[in-house]
Amino acid sequence: MPPFAELAAGVSRIVAPNPSMMTGPGTNTYIVGEERVAVIDPGPAIPEHIENILEKSAGSIRWILATHTHPDHSPAVAALAARTGAEVLGMPAPAGAHQDATFAPTRVLADGDALEAGEFRLEVVHTPGHASNHVCFRHAALNWLFTGDHVIDGSTVVIDPPDGNMKHYIESLQKCRDLGCAALAPGHGEIIDDPVRVIEWIIDHRLQREAKVLAAVRANPGLTTIELVPHVYQDVAPHLYGWAERSLLAHVLKLEVDGVARRSNDAWHA
Ligand SMILES: [Zn+2]
């Protein structure tokens, strides 16, 4: 991916220099607007990336928005706000590990809110699932959705309970699909220009995995979550079983809420 790209009139993207297995090519930072600018997901607090954001923003940065508060999305907010005096918009970080506790919104967002910038309008869509405080932003004129880690390009996102919630994730995917957006601008990877097809693929993929989890619980009653992993994730190498267990837990917790599976002590039954 190019480190900087102009994607549409008044929308450009800088890729933060934090590539990894979890972040793909790096975190996408979006710059919206030409005179008065909004920055979406400034990313990790890497000084050269922050300088780059300041340099590539043609106008003055008035707003800084975070889709959520995982460490690859929001830690640069504080430094960028200090440099620009911009307003900080987002939902506060929940308690727990893998959260950026430095994130301090001056405007706390809720579903249905909008940032009216004159030049553009960003509408807030609360999308819990990957993270409880996750929001997407719909650019009204372009009908694009900035999706953070709710939908990313080229791989599936981690749903890590308890803050990650598979039932909420699937419901939030349905909500975004029904917006009928023209394109998705994800937190990692390239623009997705067939949103409905991609979102439906993700929903199908998750529900197929869920069916596999339920079949494994039925065939092997009384196993714990980690014991179920090899029955569900035959395609996953054993050194990744830790991640697979988190994902499997997200599925069985959804099945429990749906009334299909139940837990006694740490063992699962259907
Ligand atoms: Zn995330």
C-alpha cells in the first residue's frame, strides 16, 4: 500500500508505520476536509507519523476522531490534540487490557450523532462487537463508511471477550450492511468498493464458524473452551490456539445468550 493516497475529493489516507500480523500494512489514518480538517484514527503515538499527519493536512486540524481505543488506533490523539487544539471525539475507553487509557474525548459520541463541518458531514454509527466502544463514521456526501476495525480489508478481525462480543458484532455488521454505503474505508487495508457483498461474506463466515462450534459442542459434550479448539479450528496451527480459544469463546458465549449452549463450571454442553 502506498504510504499516502488521495482517495476522493477531500479524503486522503496515511498508513502508519506499524505493520504486523494484527495490523496488516499498518493502521490507516484518514484526513477528511480541505480547509477545516477532521483526522480519523491518528494511530499509534509514533512521532514521524504524527509529523506526517500535520504535514499532509492541507487545512487546520479542527477535529480528531477515534473509531475505538485499541493501541493501534488512538494513542496519537493526545499528542495531535496538544499540537492543534482540536476537539477530540469518540467513546471513552472501557476498562481492561489492550485499551488506550490516555484517550480523553472532549465530545463523547453516541449513535446517531453527527459532526457538521460545513464542508462535510460525518454521521456516527455505534458498532459494538470488535470493541464495545467502537463507532463507524459515515461521510454523508460520499456515502462512504469509515469502519475502523469493524470491517477491515483482507482478513477477519479479532473478537476477544468480554469487551469483544460476537452477538453484537454480527448485529453491527447487519446494521452497516443496511446503510447501503457506496464504499468502506477500513482501519487496515484498501478501500472496499462492494460493501454489501463483503459484509454478507463476513456474516456468513462467522455463522458458518458458529455452526461448526455448535456441532463440536454437541459431538463432544463437557469439553472446556480450549479443549474444543482442535475440534473447530483444524486449519489453525497449534501455536495460534491461544487466539483461536478467544474466538471460540466469543462464539460459545453467543450460543449461550441465544439459549443454544450452556456452561457448567468451565465445560460446555448443547
Ligand atoms: Zn481494534
